[in-house]
Amino acid sequence: MTAIRSVVLGCGSYLPRQILTNAELAARVDTSDEWIVQRTGIKQRHIAAEGEFTSHLAINAARAALADAGIDAQSIDLIVLATSTPDNTFPATAVAVQNALGIHHGAAFDLQAVCSGFIFGLASADNFLRSGAFKRALVIGAETFSRILDWNDRATCVLFGDGAGAIVLEAQPQPGESSDRGILTTHLRSDGRHQSKLYVDGGPSSTGTVGHLRMEGREVFKHAVGMITDVIVDAFQKTGTTADDIDWFVPHQANKRIIDASAHKLHIAPQKVVLTVDQHGNTSAASIPLALTVAVRDGRVKKGDLVLLEAMGGGFTWGSALLRW
């Protein structure tokens, strides 16, 4: 039976030029390069320049993805932008991207699921494409977390950075088997009981301010490793695959210790794990497409490879996507 799949045509990313190293952070707060690397695996992060907004990062990533796909922006009729750091309360940052690309048709909207945002955006676009409502979609994760950090809080300011990544999806008929190209399955979860463990202490309705990121690091670590298992097991059961079938595991790039522990628990071989957190830190919704683009560019991810994506973020939210490149 023929099935409509959301097939990846291309991917792209963008990182701001300014790099903030661990050594530079150690001059600001009571920390050290050794302490940060040992606990997180992060060596540096990129910081958006003054006047450089989330939309600017997203536009650059989108253009790179379109170039990689070899298609014109006018063929895009859906833009889903995952971000927790929009340019404005409204309108959606996605419409700024849409306008910059010269697209004046279709739909564009923001989606907010914190670090799980790209997976949630991917699942949303996939459902729109498979329904026939749209033909081609840009799914973007873009963040300027540097704007919501408390730079005196060493527990959080060392972890996050700015960046953007994007992929182009196209609805295509496939045989309807696990060997199909495209997104094979997505699984999403959330549990609001944990919102106080990772949140921003401000907002338009509550304080009228942007606020700063606050986190209970140990609690987040504990839940991150445990929570992702169910959505990945669901993905395997839905497609009849196992960890052995996975060619590449591209997790949310939050912390190397979380990534290593998750891969170990899932019995995914270390050599199959794409790890880029050392170069850009936790870029929230941007981290998966950033890592994916690196792995595609260096030749690791090839056409026909089975790729597992997963993320967990504030809320808590978490999710998985299994796709064949």
C-alpha cells in the first residue's frame, strides 16, 4: 500500500560569528574549563551579536537548507519555526523568515516546546504534509538563549548558546514500508508536573518581563535519561526496527553525559552517536538540526540511512522521530 512520506530534501545551519569559550566564562563567573568539560562536554558556545535576532539566525539556516535541497523558496508553502526566544511576543518569528525569503503564500507559524521544539515541529509538519494540506515545508529550530540567561548563574550560563538549523521536507509517495525514505514515525510527550525544574521566570502574562532561565540541573539530568526511553521504544515498535538497525543517533545536544547515558540505556553503539555539543553548547530547538547538518556535511549521514532523533526539554516535553535519509 502506497503511503505519503515527508522526505528530507536538504538541511542547513547557522551559528553566530562570536564564540564564547570556557576560559572566557571562567573570567566572569566561578567556574573553569575543566569543570565545564567534565560535567557537560561543552568547550564553547556561539553568541548572537547585538542587533542579531532569532529571525536572522533562522533566515540564514533556511537559506542554507534551501541551497542544499537545490530548490527555490517559492516552492515552500509551510514554515514551522521552533523557538523559545522569538523576536517579539507577536507576530510569529516564522512570518519574518517567510517575508525575508520572499514567500507570500502558504502558512508560517512558531511552535514552542523548548528543547523538544524541533521534534514537535517535525511532527507537526509531517502531519500537514501527509494530510495533503501542504507540499513542501521548512522546519526550523532557532534560538538566542544568550538573551534569557542570568550571566551570574554559573549553573546555567555555561550550558547554553545561540544558533539555528533547518530542514526541507517534501510530501512524496512511498511503498509504505519501513524501507521508505522520509519520516517513518514521530512520538511526542509532555508532563506539566515538572515545569518548575526548567523554566523562565518571566513572561507577558505573569511578570510583563522576559525573565531568566532557571534550572534544577540534577533533576533535569535524572528525568532526561529516563523519559526518552518510552518514545524511542514506541518508534521501534511502530516500525518493527531495533537499535541495531539504526545507522545514526542524533540526540538533542544538551550535555555529553546525558547523551552517553541515553545511548547506553538504548543499546546504541557509541560510534553511531552524532555529538556536536562541545562546539555550540545547548542551543535548545536548534541543536538537532545543527548536529544533523554537521553529520550530513562530513559524509556520515547518507541517502538510505536510518536516523533516530530525540529530545527532551522544559515542560517537561520529550519526543522522537525516526526517518530514513
